[in-house]
Amino acid sequence: MTDKLETARKRFTRCLEAMDNNRRRAEEADKFSAGLDQWPEEIKRERDQDMRPCLVMDETNQYINQIKNDQRQNKAAIKVRPVDDKADKKVAEMLQGVIRHIEDVSQADIAYDTAFEHALRGGYGYWRIYTDYCDDESFDQELKIGRIRDRFSVYLDPDHQEPDGSDSKFGFVTEWIKTEDFKRDYPGFDVKSWEKDREYADWIKDDMIQIADYFFIKENPRTLVSLPDGSTAWKDEIPEGISIDGLKTREVMVEKVIWQKINGADILEETDWVGKYVPIVEVIGNESEIEGERILTGIVTAAMDAQRMHNYAISAMVENVALAPKSSYIHAVGQLEGFENTWADANRRNIPTLPYHPMSVDGIAVPPPQRQPPPGLSSGWAEVAMMSRGFIQASMGMYAASIGAEGQEKSGKAILARQREGDVASFHYHDNLARSIRHTGRILVDMIPKIYDTKRVVRILGEDGTPDAVMFDPMMERAMAEAQRPDGSVMMLYNPTMGKYDVSVNVGPSYSTKRQEAAETQMQMVQAAPELMPLVGDIMIRNMDWPGADQIADRLKAMLPPQIKELENKPNDNTIEAKAAQIKQAETVLMQKAEALFQKEKQLGQAQQAIQEAGQTTAKDRQELEAIRAEMEQLQTEIAAERRILAAEKAKINAELKLAQSQMEGTQKATDERAEEANETETRTAGLTEQVMAMLDNQAQANQAETIALIQAIERLTQASNAPKRYVYDDDGNIVGSEPVVMQ
């Protein structure tokens, strides 16, 4: 029996070997920054035996926290943008709203923060994308972004080149469970047959079994066919009976992601993954390649020796001063006779009185016992402690000013400039996170049309966190449309399957922070020019975050001058006029293509006449005729497609004009005049469009009839050229024509 998981086990072993050194460094960095292993074990054991201090005066975490919290204040936001001509900017904004909703319900900020801290401390971290049912009573699924708290449970393709892991061919997310839990959850699988096999040593230990979500890309060869109308199709999807002889084809390796739940010996579950990427995202810190080995480190590794030096210096200072024995007493022989025990306890106990025997030598009284001066603070260890602190800062590229320490700078601009230097030194950590979040956006944009594949209401979030709902309808022929709710409000309908979209990332303060900064700037502007308050007061107050701000803003908005209200209520005439101009431009393009079609027809007639005059058809002639015919068909296809687009634009303009008319009803005289202008624009646009459509219909019908006649003529000519001929001669013996020979 073929072992289906042999490849999976070999890949897992490769991951273990490739990441062994990186895992060891990351574990050491995690323990070190947590204050657990900042002393080498042998030295710590010796000092503990000698009752000597092993102090940990950690200096690294303040810089780690500075970078980590700076990242939390400047979130990376996914931005979707359209790519091809079928994509729409409004649909891109809707996809951004869906992604914000996915991030919100998934608590994706926790996943991002965890992976970033792992990369910052130990060199790398991960999060994953998975699917889940919307609720217990639904078959609809939604996308989630999952936190991976234990980065050592992830094993990604060691051959991937991109820093976000986007080109990985496989990946594992593992979990250890008890054997009894495995037997309960998967009763149809036995573990006794392989629990002692060395081949499965990585998958079982004691009473624990390792299971894994195993993602891998499977490549299948398929044939792509170029159709006469310019589109493409897979050969295996073309209905039987339709010949593809003469059409252009090419072999393509189509990639498909497979998901399996495995335990190293058995496939517990299996299904096709709907996305085209392995849904594991990697975040890295510092990356280098040394002798073919990928080295990943964080900010802690380089600071370890300097931090150990600092711990040595502080411990030595404490040992030499605070824990040093008290100074000894000097006394004459015989002065302490009979009181030896009392004086012996003087260095350990506070004794009120210390008796001694007064003595004299040669009639001169001997002074009482006296304590010697205490040892002073060693300046050498103090200097080492200061130097080691500087070494820690240098290894991290961050200095005291980066964490808010007071320096020689006095102006706010100078202080910010000094802090900025520290931010630049650690910016690559933030940039690597942004790259990984960008890849997350690509995964979501790829999967959203496949997960939200039925007509359903989808929740979205605005940039300011305002929730809304839109309707997904994958069966629509347009990327976007409007529908009316029962209450009369408008709901947007989107087809996310139309068009291609790409992703970028904006890194900066959150929306609430931007709003606070906007309010402060607006306040300064109003203080400098108080006359602006009646004009912008509603906007300024709405940006302030305190109870009642919106109500005050509404009242200020109601008191706006009529000119401002008219400006806000004005319909977007420029958009309508611009689209009317676009229709006129489209008309010109269609006329040019119609002229090109006419020229092709003329060229085809000339070729036909030349063949008739020659009296025979060569293979080269037939190829030229077929090429002209293909170009004519391509032009017909393009004209038909652009006609449909033009009709859709006309319907869209009419809808916008109707909406503009409804907005203008009941307004002042100036607004009525604009409505009349809009009506004239509608009439002018509608008339222009009808003329274009009528012209195109007539042109298309004429072209179609002429094309059919020409194609039939070409076919008759080709058949005639291939049939046996009898040549007609004049009296001088010259060929003056030919006629086909009818075969009996």
C-alpha cells in the first residue's frame, strides 16, 4: 500500500532541520528577554553555591516595549485598488470594508501584535487565515485571521524566498494532544501500530500525539486554448464535438492548494482549499544568508552580551558594597579578655554596650577598641555599568532619547528629531510587518469571491469604524448596482467575482488619532481666524471625542450660511458631464473601429479580386485570407463589447440624473435652475447615446451581412481553388480564364 504521507513527513523533517538553529536562537532570546536565563547556567550555579548575588537588571525590555508600542499606535491598514478594466473603484472600497470587518471580528490586531513581538524578540512570527461558519444555524462561511501564540508550532517551506512567505509551496501548523483525546476525536484511527516506529519519532512522545494542519500546493497540467473571439478557455471544459484544430494552445501547470489534517501516519481529514496561497503568513525581524543557511534574529540577540556585562557589573557592585563584611575592630591584647563572644557578635547584632578592660602601657592609657573606616564604592564597577548600558543601546540602535530621557535638546523640534533617529534604526521591523499584512490582504482579496459565493448580506466597516451592510450577488452582470430597501433607503449590490484587484498598505496613526490631530489643527486655525468658526465649526466639533459633540455639530450645521448648504447639496454635475464626454469619446473610438472594419473588408475584396485574376489560390493566399477574416471577427467582437459597455454607461448616467433630480426637488430657485441644466444634459446625453446606438446597430447589421457574404465568398473561392479546373484559351493560345470541372 502506498504511503500517502511519506512526502509530508520528509517535508516536515526538512523544516525541522532547516529551522533548528533559528528556533534555538529564538528560544534563547525569549527566555533572555523574559529575565529567565540572563546568566550562564554554570556561572549561576557556582555563585549560588558561594551565596554570591546573580542580579538581573534588565535594560532591554524598555527598548522592546518602545518599538512594540510604537507599532500599536501606527497600525497598518490594507488598501485595495482595481487592476483591470472590469474592476471598479467602488468595489475596491467595498472590499476594503469587508477586510476591515474580517479584521474586527477576528481581533486581527492581536494576531498582528503577537507575530510582530515574536519577530522583534526572536526573529520571526506567524499568523494564519482560516474559514469558519457565521453561526451555528448557518451554512454560510466567513474568513478569519487567527493568532498563533506558539510560533514554534509552525513549519513553513524552507525554500521560500519572500519575507512574508507568499511563495511557500507547503506549510504545517501543529498541535500536541493527549493520546486519549486523539482516540476520542478520531475513533477510526489506531496509533499502536506506529507509536514505536522511529520513522514517526517526530509525531509522538510519551502519551502525546502531534496533529497538523498541512497545506500544500498541487500542480496539475492543463491545456489553455485561445478562442477566435480573443478569450481563452481550458481544453477540458470545452464541450465535446467542438473542434479546436488550428487554434493556439499552450500547456500550463495549474496550482491548487490542498488542506489535510494529519498525524504523520494517517490523513484524518482532507479537502481543497479555496485560495491560491498557503494561508500562513510569516513576519521576520533581521534576515541574512550565511553559507546557504537563512539566519533570523530579533533585537535581543545582539544585546545579550552587553546585558550580561551589565548584570556582572551591578552584581559586583552590590557584592563589594552592600554585602561586604563590616569593618574589623582594632584592640590591644587583653582588652577583650572575658568579653570575646560579645565582641564577636558585634558585626552581626546591634549590641547597646561593648565592655572592655582599660589598659596602659608604660603609664600611657591605651585607647579603647576602634572600628576601621568602611570600604568605599569601587569607581571601576560603576564605570563598567555605565559602559555596558551604552553597549546595550548601541547594539539596538536606540539611545536614551528614544525612550523619552531628557537630553541637551531644548526645542520640541530637536527632541522629536532625536527620537526620530531611534525610530529609523528600528523601522525595518515595522516595514516587514507591513509587507506581511499586505500579503494577508492579497489572500483575503483572492478568497472573498470564493467564500462569499452566494447572494447574501455582508457586513462592512468604514474607516472610522462605522458598520454598514451591502449585498453580494455573484450572478450580476455588472460589478456594482443599486437596490432599494423596503424602507426606501438605498442598498449597494456588488459582484466581487468581476475584475482583478491588488493590495497596498498604509502605515500611520489610527483613525481616532487622525481625528484628534485634525481637531487640534482646526482649533488652532479657528483661534487664528475666529471668522471661520461659523463656517467650519460643525466639522471641528464632530472631530472632538466627548459626549454631546455630535449634537452640537448638528446644531452648528443647521446654522450654516445658505451658500454653504447649497454647496453641500449640489449634485455632482461635473461627473455627469464627464461621463457624457466619455460616451462621446467612446462613439469616436467605435467609429474608428468601424472604419478599420471597412478597410479590412476592402482589403479582403482586393485579395479576392487578385486571386480571381490569378486564377488559382496558393497556401500563402489562404493564410492571408484567414488572417484578414480573424481580424474582422476580432473587430466585430470588440465593437459588440463596447456597445454593451456604452449601454451600461447610459443606464448609469440616467440613474444618476434621476437621483440628482430627487435631491434637487424642493430646493431654492438656484437649485431648480441646476435641475433644468441637468435635464438638458440628460436629454443631450440620451439623444447622443441613442444616435450612437442606432448608428452602431445599423453598422453592426451591415457589417454582419457583409462579413457573412464575404466569408461565404471566401469559402466558395477556396473550394473552387482546390477543385480541378479547365482553362479557357483565346485564339492566340493565351489563358483568359478557367472553369471548374464537375466530377461525375
